[in-house]
Amino acid sequence: MNISRALKDNRLMKAVTGMSINELQELTKDFERKFEKEKQSKYKEGLKNGKRKRKPGGGRTGQLKTTNEKLFFILLYFKCYPTFDLLGLMFDLNRSNANRNVQKLLPILEKTLGEVMVLPKRKIRTIKELFEMFPEVHHLFIDATERSIPRPKDNDKRKKNYSGKKKRHTKKNTVITDENREVRYLGPTIEGKKHDYGGFKDEWWGIPQPPAISCFWTDLGYLGIEKDFPDLNVMMPKKKPKGKELTDDEKGMNKLISGVRVVVEHAIGGVKRFRIVSDIFRNKIKGFDDKVMEISCGLWNYHLLCC
């Protein structure tokens, strides 16, 4: 893999990693610090357990020699989502080593993004807590996004993961963003059969209600939120009554609301620049689908931070 060529071409760098050259260089500094810290931590732990004598850096040198190459490798996997056979061919590795490098580097990338504070929140007990975490945010935009998965062989899993909306088997996450398209909250990964608002209620149902200190912008997939959360200030398009038509004023208001809340669609589109969360998800490791979605949101937030 000719990494030096990509480091001279901003368009090519964005195509293969989803980041600009400047963004990659800045992230490399944080990634390198975290990588060295993790290496020393494992070394000390190995000494303590009596399982290691050799210092970090000893032994054979792998194909990914520098920290820059390691970061480029994991970002290319996220952006292009090649099979491990193809990824190994690109970096002169066998498929097993390509897989091992992904499993080794992915937690370090996650911790790096966590240290620079760009990962979305995952656990919020109350809506009041949500607003307290982001006191500078006056408007929050909520939506759900789905990712395709292969058709499960198990009949029960097929039923749970079949999305009537997408007409295929999917996994789903709730996403809450701010006006700047930053992903502030990412819900757990759930089955595609679950309704958008059903997934939201499972996370938030029955909690104490806060005063209406901000505004929630949603689409019609969250019908019922105003009834269940009466203290929330909700902006939602009006649904067309059965057998009737919306008035011109109602249509105009719907268009206005849709024009404002489009920022959440832009945020989801930014996250899905990484094909690992937009292509059919092939990996079978438990919890891996949730982890890559969280990291993809973090990479998108990092891009916004560097803009």
C-alpha cells in the first residue's frame, strides 16, 4: 500500500480514510500517545503476571511498522470496508493477521476518540440529564438509522431483524444531534423490527419529566412522544388526517420543520461516509456492530471539530 501517495493527495486521502490529510495528522498524534500508553500498560501487566520478559518493540517487525500506518490501516477498513482477504492483500498480510490487526487497533482508536471527547454519549438515565450534559445546546434533533445485515439463518432472528420499512434485515440505532450536526447521543443497537419510537421509549420510558428547557425536533416516526412526554417541547410535522388533506398553512409548517430538522439527516449521512456502517454488515462478533457505529460517530464528530 502506497501510503505516501495518499499523504500528498487530499482527495485521495478522503476517499480511502474519510479524513483530510490535516485531520489524519492531528489524530495520529493522539493515536500514537494512546498506542504507546497501551503498549507500556500491557508490558507492565505481563511482567506482573510473569508472562512476559521482552520489552515493547522486541521480536519481529510487522508489516504495519509506524503508528501512522496503523491508523491509516484501521481508518481504511472503516471507510472502504474490504473483506479481510482484500485488506490483507493491500497491506501484504494474510487474512488472519488482517483480522487480528483490526481487533487490536479498534479499541485503541475508540479510546483515542474518547480522550479527545468526540464519542457520543451512550447511557443517559433521564432527559433532564441529557440537557444538563449539553447546557449550551438549545435544540436537539432525533432520528433513527438502519444498517443492513445478511439474512439470518435462524427463524426467530429473521423475524426480529426484518424491517418492514426497508424490506430487508437490519440493525437500528437512535441518534440525537445538535444544530451543528454533532452526534451527541447514540442509542444501543437494536433489531430492525423495532419501531423508531418503540426503541426510544425502551430507553426513556417512565422517567421523571424535566421542564421544557429546550426543543426536540422529530419526524412522524415518533408519533406519541408529545403524549408520553408532555413536558417536552416537541416540533413534529403534522400527519395528514385519514380521508382529508392538510391545509396550506399546515403544509407550509411541515416544510419549515423538515427544513430545520434536516441537520440530523446530514449528520447520519456524515457518519455513513464510512462504509462499515452503510454496507451490509458482515462481521459476526457479538457487540461489534454497536462498537463500529459508536466509533464512526466519533470520527464524524472529530471531523466537525477540525473543520
